[in-house]
Amino acid sequence: MATALALETCDDWQDYELLDSGNGRRLERFGPYRFIRPEQQAMWQPAFSAKEWQQADGIFQATNEEMGGHWELRNKVEPEWKMKYRNLKFWAKLTNSRHLGVFPEQAPHWDWISRQVQAAMGSVQVLNLFGYTGLASLCAVQAGARVTHVDASKKSVAWGRENQSLSGLQDRPIRWIIDDALKFVQREKRRGQVYHGIILDPPKFGRGPKGEVWEAFEKLPSLLADCRGVMAEQPKFLVITAYAIRASALSLLNLVQEMLAGLGGSFEAGELAIRERSAGRLLSTAIFVRWRSVSSKKDAGGAE
């Protein structure tokens, strides 16, 4: 049972930096390029001078709060470029949204997932829902798991396959599934398929491949209930991350504890944050909850 909120920071990157933030924006380095993106959390003043910000290679101009907008480039940016985190390699590129194919703040989750898989010993089946470009899936399979990766976007799944090949993991067991997460889990439940680990990164709002509407507040409780139905008799872990929703880490913790009632184990809840290079401030990006079984607690490491 969590007694305090945790703060996870991604301090082990070499190919990514939060250079500065303020006035509703963040200045970041992704590999060789610098970009400016909107950031509502950054209500303070930037630490860097305006000249530093003007050296950015591109800026995302938002038109609405649901990620709409476009990129304005000041310098030439390659269509895609390689990035690396530990032994994981992946492609970064500008998209029609503000995202570039990686959420750097989730790196502590990737390390945690790797530890859970390694500590579990034996065959571990992992389900990654809303898997995006596959970085959590690759970390799990790199650690020895068999992974089922589900995302509604054909582009994201294709991107994930490319990342798998770039990381030299093309022979590792990943099932790439294009589907609505809720419908997929419900079918897996009827089939009797079970998983030892579950990774969830649900968006605030989204659509499935057939136009299915996802709204986190309405659908998340049902999804978690169905996920409980596909957990193995002795599950090992679950991690859920939530962005831009009107809920606290404590609300998410209460929901997950309700889902996993009777399983015991260890819970963590808190925020993912990125530390600036400029002033050392921490920028909160998302809330999360992690659970691991008692059997893996001793060997898997991590905060209590």
C-alpha cells in the first residue's frame, strides 16, 4: 500500500534534454535537434535568454488543446533520425501532432518493466495497451518477455516494427496488433488468454481503427476491470500512465487498488517529471501507478 506519492525523473538520457521551460512552452533537444513545444504546466519564466530559444530548429504552433497545430521549421530537419536510450534504439520524427515518437519521461518505467521481467524468472507474457511506437514493448522483450502490443494507429504500429528492427530485436517475440484496446481485451478474456504483466498508457481521448471512441473518464474503469480478467493466476506487475486528465495520482491509485483487490503486492503512485538543464526545475508531465507482486518485490528493486 502506497503511503506517499513518488516522483520519478528521467535523468539517464544522453540523446534527450529538457533545456529550458517557461511561458507555457518547453525547449528540448531530441538528438541533434532543438524544438519548442507547448507546455501548459510551465507557468514560470524561462531561465535561458530569448537568443537561446531562437536557436531552436522548429516550433510547434498549437491551434487547440487537443494537440492540433503544425510545425514551423527554422532549419533543415531530417524526415527521421536515430535516437538511443541504453541499449534501445528508435526513430524520432516530427508528426502532425506535437509528438516525436517518444515520451522521454517514461524512461524510468522502461527500466522498471525490465527489472520486473528479469525478476519474474521463466516465461513472462506482457500485454501493452495503447503501445504507441513500441518502446515499452521493446524494453520488455529485450528483458526476456513475450509481448502483445496493441494500438489503434497503423502508423504507430508500423513505427514500432521499425524500432524493433533498428534495436536488433526483430527475432524477439512481439505480436503487433492494430485494434481498439477495450475490444481486444474483452476478446482475450473470452479466449481465456492471460498475461503476467500489463502496461497501459491510455490517452485522454482517442479513436479506434473503426471509429470507436475512447474517453478516459468514461472507459478506464471498464478497461481495468477487463484487464483483471486477463491477468494470470500469479501476475507479476502492472503499470499505468495518464496524461492530461482531470485526476490526481491518488485517484488513479484508488482505481488500480480496487482493480487488484486481494492480490497483495506493492503499489507506487506519483508523477513523472523531467529536470531542466537551465535552472534544475522539475516539469511534471504525467501521473502513474505501478504494482508488483510480493514474489517479485525482493528482486525487482525500485521504491516502495
